[in-house]
Amino acid sequence: KKIIMDIQYFQKVENLFVSLLFNSKSVLSETELREIELLVTVSEFGIALESYLFICNEDNKVVPPKVKSILDKLIDEMAVTDEGIVSAVAEVKVLAA
């Protein structure tokens, strides 16, 4: 039972990252997207999330509302409690609708 839950967790988080990257094509460079994708491929979800947030906030990137929504879901799904990451998500600039 535990293994099945772990697999479901990994699939859910991985799917959210796939969606995040797909919806970030207009925002991130090919190199940036590939960097995050590689981390996701080896299930380094925490580092992938931190890297994504660092790129967005360091370069003042403005993301579509859909990306912000996916980031919120990732934080929730990954049960992130790290204040640095939570505040980094809050700092992400979102495109005005």
C-alpha cells in the first residue's frame, strides 16, 4: 500500500512539473526549461522547484496566472513547509489578466 501511494505521489508531482514546464515555455529559455526537466527526470522535485523559483525571481520573470496556480498546487502536493520556498512562490510576478 505504501509503495502504491509513493508511486501515485511521484506521478502526481511529476505531472504537475510537466504542466509547469509546458506553461512556462513563453517565460523560460530552452536551457532553463531543460535544467528543470533534468531535475524532475531524476525525481529531484525539491531542487527543481527551488531552481524554478530562483530563475523566476532572480530574472524578474512574469508568469501566466496558470503557472502561479500550478506552483501553488506543487507546494500543496509536496507539503512544502520551508518558509524560503513558500515566500519565493509568493514573490513570483504574475501577468495581469
